[in-house]
Amino acid sequence: MQDLLQKIESYKNEIEAFNSTDNKEVEEFRIKWLGTKGLVKATMGEMKNVPNEQKREAGQILNEFKQFAETHYEALKTASDGSEQQATDIDLTLPGDETPLGSRHPISLMRNQIISIFQRLGFAVAEGPEIEDDWHNFTALNMPTHHPARDMQDTFYVEAGQNAAVDWLLRTHTSNTQIRVMEKGKLPIRVICPGRVYRNETISARSHCFFHQVEGLYIDENVSFADLKQTLYFFVREMYGQDVRVRFRPSYFPFTEPSAEMDVSCFICGGKGCNICKKTGWVEILGCGMVHPNVLQNAGINPDKYSGFAFGMGVERPAMLKYGINDIRLFSENDVRFLKQFTSAT
Ligand code: DAH
């Protein structure tokens, strides 16, 4: 009996020390201890050697030993099943979770397209401030105080404190950047200036109080109106196709002389007349002209030696035409259902 008790004690220690979550090892443990030829059964068999008066006590001890082995086995089994479960939960053949791609804003797409065409002609990109002083937005552009042309652009003025020496405003056009580039004094100049502009206009489907423009400026010796035309011809063909027709109409801007507006044959109806071109067959896309000598002088460039051309175009309208957008407010409402339609657009 004493021998039996000692044996059970050491078996228990051995069982307790066994720990594994490996299915195969746990199964080996079961065969070794709880199998039909296992040690638990063999130990139970030793009952027959126990003297009758101790059988009751020995039976209890043996039963308890058997339970001990079974409980330990159950615990091992649960742990190893769990680990197996975990491994099989992951189906490596399933496609991964989709990470939604962000998309470029349609205004950025259109602006980048315009810029890249002029970059191929050697134009560099220049940017100017959106909060601007009166000089760069108006006066230097040949629009002194009280010039009637200022009324063409309803201006947001910025409260700048009582003793401010100059009037501050939100730029009404990207032409301010012309002056800023010229003031740097590095000639010749060939720049394209994209940016946001602001005007105090009632917000509707067709107009907004902020929108985007791209300005162009070319200054060198002997620049002529023919250079202006060739540059813009190249641009519209790249932008709207080789078959597009172009016409210049005389116009007025204080900062250019002569001034013109450029129309292209309607790229929706091909010139036949539709709602987009108001049945005229033409769509106005930009203003342009030869830089006024006063403007060159205001920016410190000698107008007797240098001449140049400038142009300015809106970004919203061509983007609306290209992507079939009928309300300018959609551009600034940040509705993801609108924006995500341009994920694969160029
Ligand atoms: N600044 C003008 C506007 O906002 C557009 C413009 C016209 C820019 C003629 C120019 C230009 O550089 O030469 O309406």
C-alpha cells in the first residue's frame, strides 16, 4: 500500500509537470495515461494486491488519481483545441481588406492638366498670396484707386487695424502673382500661376464667392502678339483636341493693351450650338493681352526694352464642362459621394 501511494504521488507530479498546446503531444499524453494500456488503468489494476481492510481507502485514492489525470487532460485538450482553432480561423486564401484610395479633387485634376501643358513649353509654376495688399491686386495692375474697372471684381476687404498703412483684401484674381514675380527682377519670365481667388458674389449654381484661376505671364525682349497667339493655340489643341477652332475677340483689361478674350469652338456640340454654348457654337475660356507698359514700369521693368503677354483663365468652368458637373457649389461641399467619382479620372 505504501509503495502504491508513493507511486501515485510521483505520477501526479509527472502529470502536473506536463504542459503543451501541441495537439500531437496532448494525444500522446492521453495514450500514455488514459489509454486502454495506459498508466492510470495499470495503476487501478493494482487494487487486487491491496489487503482487503485497506481496499476502501485505496479505492478512493485511485479514483481521485484517475480524476486528476482526466481533469489535467481536459485542460490540455481545451488549450490545444483553442490554438488550433485560432490558426484555422484565418483563411489565407480570402482577398485582403480593401483600403479605399483617396482621389484628386476635380479642380486639382483640371489645374494640373493646364499646368502640365504650359510646363512642356518651359513655363515654371509660381504662386502668390491669397491675402494681398491693394498695390499687388489693383494699383500695380494699372487700376489706381477709383478706377472704374475695380467694380468688375467685387472685393472682400480684410480688417487690418486702424493704423494699417495699406488696404488688405482677398485677391480677386491671380494677376497679383504677375506683379510679385516681376518685382523679383529676374528676366526673362515664363510663369504659370495657379490659385484660389475671391469675389463678393451671390452663391448660386453658376457662381461662387471663391473659385480658381490660372494666370500666365511671358516677358522677354521682342515678345509680340503672335507669340501670345501661338502659345495659346498650342494650349487649346493640347487641352481640347487638334480640331478645335479658336477666335479672339477684342476686349478690355486695364493691365493689358491690346486686350482680347479667347473663345474655342464648343467642345460639347462641336460648334453646332447647344445649351452649354448658349447656341453660339463658342465657349469663352480666357482673357489675355500684351502687358501694359504701365504695369511693367510699376514692377520695375523697362517697357522700352521688354514686352510680354499675359493671360488668365478660370478652372471651374472647364472642369464643369469636362466632367459634366452642373452646380459649382459641388466643388466646395466635400460630399464624398461626389468626390469619389473622380478616383480614376485624369
Ligand atoms: N485677371 C482677369 C480676371 O480675373 C483675367 C485676365 C485677363 C488675366 C487678361 C490676364 C489677362 O493676365 O491678360 O478676369
